[in-house]
Amino acid sequence: MSSSPPATVDAVVIVPTYNERDSIEEVARRLFAAATEGVDLLVVDDGSPDDTSAAAETAGARVLRLPRNQGKGAALAAGFRASTG
């Protein structure tokens, strides 16, 4: 994972991704712009072979990188586990 969650987290937005290098940075920036204080953004990179994780980190998102592609359901489940401690 990259950056730390906010000190007080009221909600977590989990974004499962796969091969989204070209769009995830803009998506993350828009989510941050729309979010209120206490909202954490966790991008779950589902084993992308491209630079999806790096692009999400550039936008300031926390990133959980899965070692291989497992599908959207597994990526969401991993995000839920990571966000609940």
C-alpha cells in the first residue's frame, strides 16, 4: 500500500482496477475532489501488468496491489479486508 488513510475515516471508497494506467489517475483525482474529509480512497490493483498502481499512487490514493489477476469480486474482497484492519 502507499499512503496512509486519514486520521479519522468515516468511509472508504474501494476502486478495483485492472489495466487502468491511462485513466486511474484522473478517476482518483476526481474522487478526491468530490470526497469530504474522513473519506479514504483505496485502489485495488488486480495484478495489472501495466503501471496502474503507480498512476494511482501519483494521484495520492492508497494502493493494494494483488500479485495476480483474480477478478473484480476478489479485488473488492481484498479491499474490504484491507479497509477494516
